[in-house]
Amino acid sequence: MLVYECELFELVPVLRRYARALAGATDRGDALVTRCVEAATMAPSHFGFDRGGDSARLPLYALLNLLFDRSPEEFGPPGRPLPSPHPIERALAELAEPDRRLYLLTALEGLSPSQAAKVLQLPCAEAVARVKAARDRVRAAMVQRVMVVEDNALLAMELGELVADMGHVVCGTAGNEPEALALLKAQKPTLALLDVRLADGGSGIEIARRLKRVRDLRTIFVTAFDDDIHALDARHLGQIVRKPFTNAGLQAAISRAIFMPQPVALG
């Protein structure tokens, strides 16, 4: 095998990673890489294999983009990867296509904004601004609006501080069902932390059922009475974090909730 062919095939795993993210599916990404390798093998000097080092990566990334745009019937329409439950991928799917590719090239492939600009044939200053905006959008997609349903004011404050320390937003606290439903309507939370037994005789389980009927909200039960959840066959309503909880345990539950498929709003 010629030297440049060896260099090319050493880059295949890198190309496959970017192509799969670009196309939004493993099979389409791999097919894209196959076409890219075939083209690059025919013109090694064009892709910098005669110059050594890492010079071939940028033109190969550019070729992947070109092939992807020219064959939407084979690799999928540009900018419309398959739906994903992953919040980062959902956020990327909502970006303008140049911004999505800039993010992939910089965050996934480790290119500088100037290198990514060269791949996508954009002015460097524009690429820098777009990369920053894309990163801000992705970061914002990870932030949850959290409603705390807890009748113990001190514990509610502790939960709120823990949520804020993770970088999320506490959009309100409620001690009973009417307050929880009012918060749901006014603040549009994306996640709820629910006690099970409330001081007014209310049930966090029933609140979770109501929340699910009104708006299919992700929930986490934070309770010492997890037996109630099992007895009422309510485990499907949300994760369970048993009191007394540890910060690490609750943070892990919140992180898991973020990466669950986004529920569909019912109203």
C-alpha cells in the first residue's frame, strides 16, 4: 500500500466520527466516509498527503461536507439529522446548518475556529462569532427550569441551592397541588422535584399524575416514603431519590433526567 493510502486509512476513524455526527446516523455517516476515501485516493496531492503532518484533515472535512450537500438522497438532507433524545444533539439540530457544522468541527474534532472557517469557507471573524453563539445555545439547552414541590421550607431551600449549584434555574417552589399547578402554568418548568407526603395531606404522587396529564413533565421523587410509590404502582412517573439524600445522589438523578427523551407537551 502506498504511503498516502496508509495515511488516509489512519484518518478513517476521525472522518467516521465527524461524518456520523454530520449525517445524524451511523450508516449514512459510514457511507459518506466510503465515498470520501474513494475520492481522496484518486487525488492524494489535492488533500495534502504529499506534505505530511496533519495537513490532510481540513480538506477531507471539506470533502465530507461537499459530498453530504451534493447527495441528500443518499446521505440525508443537509441540516436534518435523525431525531435524538440527547439534549446536545437536539440543540444542534435547531442551529443554522453552518453553526451546527462549526460546533461539530470545533467541539467534536478539536479544530480552532479559524481552521473550521477554512473548512466551511467562511470569514474567520464570522466563524468565531458563530462558534460562540452555537456554544451558548448548546449550553443553554442543558439548563433546566426546576420546580420544587416540598412543604418543608428549609429543605426546599436546600434543594434549590443544590439545583442552582448545578447551573440550573429554580423557577419556583410549591407546598401543595394548587401551587404546583399554578407554577406549571406560569413558569413552564422542565423538571420537577417532588416530595411524596405533604403536610396538608396532599400527595406528591397525585401531583405527578396531574402534572403528567396537563404537561408531560419529567419528575424526580425526593422522599422517605418510596414504599408509597411502589404500593401505588407509580414508579413510571419518575426517578426516586430517598431521603436523607446526598448531594451527589440527587445531582446524578437530575443529570439522568436531562438525558431522558424530552416528553411531549400535552397542553
